[in-house]
Amino acid sequence: MSKKKPKKTRLEFRKGHQGQRRERGLTEKFADSKDEIDTQNSQRITGKGDLTRRRTVKADVVSPEHPDAIQSIQIQTSDATVDGRVIRVHGLESIVELSDGQILRCAVRRVLKNLSTTQRHVVVTGDQVKVEPHGGNQGWIVRIEPRRSELCRTSKNRRHVIASNIDQILVVTSAAEPSIKPNLIDRILATAEQNQIDATVCINKCDLIAPEKLQPLIGSYAQMGYQVFMLSAMQGWGMNHLESWVQGKASAVIGQSGVGKSSILNHLIPGLSQRVQNVSLDNQKGKHTTTTAEWFCIDAKTSIIDTPGVRQFQLWDIVPAELTGLFRDLRPFASHCRYPDCSHHHEDICAVKDAVADGRLDPRRYDSYLQILDAPAFASDDADDTPWHEANQ
């Protein structure tokens, strides 16, 4: 049976992908010489020149409706490629683990790296890739397989994919030191809903405050169907239940700096000794200990991606009209609003606002919705640093 050949596809490359190709200093050379100098008039920047931003390559477009997605392009590869998974990315170098356990340090093939895309980085932790080994522990990433899921946010007006190919998100926060930020949790949960990824809320350091102060918040998320774990990595509280919860799944751990993500991972992954730090005494904010996302394999079916701490989480590719549908508790009431395009903000007749007034909808969640809706480009979660359990006493 003959192998299907990739079709020729016209792709757009990023601006300046070829660099400076014309000869420099032509004016100075012409001034010093009486002869005419060839100024490379044959070097065109139209559709067929080397400097054009569009190029025809042999590739299969997997997702024509998302032409800017790097993973939707499968560049033609040789028969010498092997399958692997990206377990860590350091700048231009990606650490790839092959199916036999071998670790390769790989660079990305230029045609992939130069594609015009909204993504901030071409390859991310969790990607399934095709690699061409080049002796020793070196290799080239020549193909990125389509991703089944993504955890992403907005960073510098571009799509920052934090991790890919995951089954669930563990949203880790802390009861104190640093204080819990429900709006940050709500932003991550909205992103999980957008990408149809299961999410779980893990509240660490529950030994530092009275647990009953957290019951209203825990009850709010539990009523929406989210699993909530009350943990203390220092005391070992709740770690056995969390360990059972992550079995058989690929999980991504995300949360503020200093909430204890590394301490939790040290409990979940045998032999792991992630470095941990205390929070700053000046502002009670965490210090960045983890600097890059990393994939840890526990067994054949269980893996965890550790991610750097986040202090803000800007939503990506979510317009205001879609935000209500990403809040599980707002959705049932939104369908009863008088206006189909109701923003649940300034309208006089609104079923969501009526539900808040009648006590059927948590006012804190509604305020969180408004804070995201009113933020410029859904920008920041740092509007209020007041500890939640103090603000709701």
C-alpha cells in the first residue's frame, strides 16, 4: 500500500523570518568605485522571492479552520523520525523523551519555527513530536502532532500555551501566606471550561487558618460540581485523597507562586525533590521557584506537569458574550434573561441579577464575573489583594 504524500500547501511565515539577505554597504562601495555595482535587482520580495512571507511547502493541514495553530501543520518528514514527548523547554532547546526512555536535546526545524502564528512559543511541554536524531543526545523536532487539549492564557497579546495534552487541571491555592485569590481561580476555571478540560481546586496550607472560614468558598465550588481538596503539604493532610484523584490522568498543576505546588508534587511523585521557598516577608507573595513547565511521569498512565507560578491570568480568545457560558453557576439563569445578548451588567431586567438579589446565586461569583468583564482585555487578577477570609468575615 502506497504511503499518502503530503499536499503542497501555501503557508504564511512571520515577518523577518529570513533575516537580512541583501548585501550591506552598497552606497560606500559605489562612492569608492567608478564601476557599476550589481545591487541584486533580481532579489524579489514578491510571491516567489526568498524574502516573501508566504511559501509553498509539502504539508497536510489537519485543521483548516485554525490555520494559525502550529500543531495543525504536519511538515513532510523522513523515515528516520521517532516519536517523543516534550518534557521541558529551555529557550530554543526542547528536552524530548522518546518512547524507549532516551532523552534528547532538540532544536525546532526552521520551517516550523518561522510559521506565522498567534502562539508565543512553537513547542510547549506536553507536546507529542516527531524527532530526527542526529548523533549522541541531539536531535531535530520536525513535526508537532495535533494537541488534544491546551492550557493557555494571554501574554504580551499572544497566545501563551502553558501545557498541552492534559486531562485535568489542578488549580492550587493557599488559605494563607499568600492569601487566597478567588478571582484567579475563577479565571483558570473559565479557561478549563473553554477548552473542555476537567478542573479541581486544591486549597493548601489549611493548617494556618480556621477551616470553617473557607466553607462558604468551598461550598460555592462544590455546588457547581468542582472537586475541592483541603490540603496541608507540610502536615500531610489530604495528600492520600489527592494522590488517588490524579491516578490514571495527565494533570497540570497551576497557581500563584508560594502556594506550595512544589511541596505537593514532592508528595505525589516518589523520589522528586523540588526546591521550595518561603513567601516574602515584605508583601506575603511567593517567590518564583519553578522557572519552566516540566512533565513528570509517575507510571504508564499517570503524569503531572509542574508549571511556574502565575500572578495574573489573562483569558485568551474569549469575548464578553462568551464569558457567561464559562461560568457554570451563571449559565442556568442567563437563558432566562429578557435580552439574548444580555451582559448581566447594566440591563434593568436581568435573570442573573435577580438570582443574585434572591440569594440563588453567590454574590462573590457574580462580582468575580463583573471584574473579569470590566477588566481591559480581561487583563489582571491583582485588583484586590485583601485576604478572602478577612474580606468576608
